[in-house]
Amino acid sequence: MHIAKAGPNPVIELNHPQVDSRWLHCEGSPELLFTENDTNAQRLFGLQNPTPYVKDGINNYVVHGAQDAVNPQRSGTKGG
């Protein structure tokens, strides 16, 4: 997933090899957040995460203000 168009009405584009492309058209100027859909192995098991942007990153950004928990490139396998 990634932002396909910036501007007053951004669009999230989903590309997956098993389905056709899909688009989520957003009204207004919402803040779009992206991470990977990977489990936070560090928090759960004390192991190194495969990516800095794990699936609970959106929660950590919104609830705890962790600015570095979401992908600044606005791309990932999980978005919100």
C-alpha cells in the first residue's frame, strides 16, 4: 500500500499479485499512516524486529506520539 496521489483528497493504492489494484479515496486531508504488517517481535519475544515499522506502529504513533513508529515514506503493507 502507498499513497497514490497527494493533495486535498489523497488516494491509497493497494497492489497485490493475487488481486487487481484497489484504491481507497479519502475525503479531506486525513493523516495517512503506514507500517508493515509484521508482529512486534521485540515487544513480545525480546527479538529484533524485521523492520522498524511493525504492525502496532500506528497505535504507538496515535496513542503514545511515537513519531518514528510509522513509515515516513508513507508506504507499507498496513495503513490507516
